[in-house]
Amino acid sequence: VNSYGRDLYGESRFDEVLRLVGSSGVERLRFATSHPKDLSDATIAAFAEIKAVMPQLHLPVQSGSNRILSAMNRNYTAEHYLSLIDKVRSTAGDVAFSTDIIVGFPGETEADFEATMALARQVGYSQAFTFIYSRRQGTPAASLIDETPRELIQERFDRLVGLVQNSAKEQNQKELNAVIPVLFEGSSKRDPQILTGKSPKNQTVHIPLPAGSRSSDFAGSLREVRIEEARTWYLRGSLV
């Protein structure tokens, strides 16, 4: 989405879209997905300055190896990607990052994969959507030959998932004992006596449904919640 304007003006003007929507009165604003090559200084400034924009950014990296990024035709390097992370943090403060990563792109070596692991450790993602590469007919990569054993690709994938899970839990643990505004969506799909919502950083938050209340009483509302427990993929707390 942050490439908006390139076909019309020759440059990204997504920051203007953010400012227009941010001035509409909406309380919470998120956007996805951003391409690193078009994450401009103007967009980063808008991200930091607009109160409605939540402190969470989905910025797909796909790989931490410059060789693989070039083969993917991503048009940026790992160093440039990390410089964007640093710029967002220095401009907007405490921001949660999520990403997309592909494991097993044709020709990926152990060194390439370790570069991805190193980048993921450095960023400290709150969430990552991880995938094993699958060939798609009609794409340039479909003709690439790869002799990497499937078992090795799976082993690398599992290592990455473990790293991301540990990172997500570490990020969630930072919220322990904090009071945060939660936008409630309704009752949990697994337990109607549990309310579920989202924190500003897009973390899932669960609280017990107060006695005598209905989940519909909370849906769409912002309430203050004290965080009492932090798991890998969710937070648990109680109303303040």
C-alpha cells in the first residue's frame, strides 16, 4: 500500500493518504502491507506524527540474505531494511514489527539462511508469517533448479519458527503490569466467557467477561486493561 502514487506521480505519496485518513476522526489506523523499497521518510514521519496510527508496522523482509533478495528481485538489501527499522524506531519510538519470511527459496544455502536468522534476531519481531517456498508457474523463480533436501528446508523452517516464537514472547512480556487501551472485538471463539481485543501493538488481549455483562456490551469499545500474563501469542489481563 505504501507504493501508492508511484504510477500517478512518479513517487510514493502514501503519507498524504495516511494524513487524510488520520484527520477523519478514526481512533485507530493500521495499514498493510508495506514494501521496504517504498517506505519513504515522509511516510515514516506520518507514521510517527498521526495519533490514530497504531505503533505496529508490518514490513515484509522475505530473506536476510542479499543474494536471495536479489534473486527474488526485491530491490533492497538487508542493510537497507535494517536502516528502515532503525529509522522507524528513532522517529516513532516503541514500535512492534511483524514481517513475512520465505524459507527454501531455490539455491538458499545455510549461510543465506543464517543471515535471515541473524536479521530476525536483530529486529526482534513481535510476529512473523513464515512460509516454505512453493514453486508458482509463470514466475521467474519457477525455472530455478534447487537440489536442497526437503528435510533440510523443513529443519531450517522449524528453527526460524522457534526463533520467532521466542521473540514474540519476549516482546509480550514487556507489557506485564502495564495498563493499555484495548479495542474489544467480542467473545473468544473458544470460550464465550472470555472477551478478546487488540492492543495498540496489535497483540491479542483476553479478559474474563465481567459478571452480568454481555460480550456485545464491549464489542467496538476501547477499555483500559492491566496486563497480568504474557504468553507467546496473547496477553491476559483485567479491566482497570
